[in-house]
Amino acid sequence: MISGFMIVKNVLEQGYPFVEAIASALPACDELLISDGYSTDGTYEIVERIAKVNPKVKVYQHHWPDKKDMTVLADITNEVRARCQYEHIFSIQANEVIHEETARFIKILPSIYPNVNTFSFPFIQLLNNRRVNEEFRFRFSKNLPEVIAIEDAWRLGLAKSYIRRKKLKALANPKRLSNYIDKGIELVYANTCHDHLSRAIYLPKPVFRYWALFPGSFLKKAQRHSEYFTMTKFQDSIDTLKSHVDEPEFWTLASEFLMDIQYKLRYHYPEPYLVVERKEHPI
């Protein structure tokens, strides 16, 4: 059985497709735990209403620490992750929508790979309907205590205390230490994306991650990122984009801006592959 979990805070006013994200995740999960950060925009009332009509959904509230640091997202995610009771866990974010074929496949994944501990799924990141990035993200796992949300909760990972223990044990076993080093080098330079305990899995459809659906929500999110990451280039680009918010080229400029700022490698999608047609979207 699978425990899904998600955090939300004022995602209604941010234009997140969170209702669609919840609805799309439910077929894959036996419970879906949602942590609300004491929203003031109606988000909490909506998820409460959803919970009343679907017993799989369980809603909690957690105060978000008052700090300008993206690790707060992992901190809050781990609060609700700790409540997961089933054999497998699935981390979903409020702007991620799962295709119905994919949800059915995720549901049976543990029976297909009963001995695998962790799974990475393909994600496609979009600005409105423009393709920005594609990558695998570690989001699904056996419910192991050492597996937690890390960094800004964009993926799951291993707790630092667990890694520290493994390092210390390896010091007394040169063969194991050498194996860890070899695996680490391979991960960086020639990652095969699978191991007997950890697999990257192709899904019927990737998970659709909507960085922003509307110009206004893009600008608000970019503004928050500029505060959390203290990047002056963020603010300069936001000011430029504001003057184009009602123009057709807004999303072209926004995608260029996002790739310049957020991704070390620029992706150049040729025109036939740049725009994802509406019929391909799960929403």
C-alpha cells in the first residue's frame, strides 16, 4: 500500500493546479496526507472540503518556520512524511499532475519490483505549455526511516545521519569504501539510472510539473525565488518581464529567463518539441 504526501501554503492565489494534483494522485495512493501551512487564501478550506468527500485524504496544519531559506520546504515536507503509515511513500508537490495511465502504473509498481527500495520518475517541467526541462526525480520509495525530503524538497534522499553512519562503517571495510567511491564517480559521469536497490522507471506518461500556468503567478514565484536564493539577476529579469506581461512573447522570455537562472545546462528544444499540445496534458 502507498502513502502519498504533499504540502500546500496559499497555493490558490499562486495559481497552482493543486486540486488537479490531488485528484490525479489519489488513484495511485491508499492515503494522501496534506500539510497546510495555515493558508489565508482559501487553500485550507478547499483541501478540507476534498478530505470530507474522500476518506483517503487527511489534512494537517503545520506552522512554517519564519526563515528565507528553501530548506523550509523540506522541513515541512518531512513533518507530514513522518505520518506515512504504509509500506511505500510517494512525494507529490502541489503543481504536479499525474496522467491517469501513470497513476495506475505507480499503484502496481511495488508488486513489479518487490526488492527495489527506491524509484526515480520522469518529470517534464512546463511554463504554461512550453517545455523547459525534463529529468528523473527520486520521489517514490519503500517507507524506510532514512528516506526523507532533502534540499528544497524537489526530491527524496537519505538523511545525513544515515549517510554518516554508512561512511564510518565503510572506513573499517576498504572493499566497501572503494565500492562507494566507484559508485559515486559512476553516478556523476556515467549514471546508468538503475541498481538492484534503486531504479529509474519509465512511466506511461511523465509527471507534468507546472512551474507556472499564468504570467502573474510566474512573476510572484520568481519574486519568491529571488528572496530565497538572493540572486540579483532574478530581480533584474523580473523587472524586465513585468513590461511584457500582456504580450505574446512573455512565455518565450520567461522560459529563457528560467533556463538562464535555474538550470546550469541550457536546453534548446526545436520548435516542434517546444510546445506540448493541450491534448497531451493531463489537465
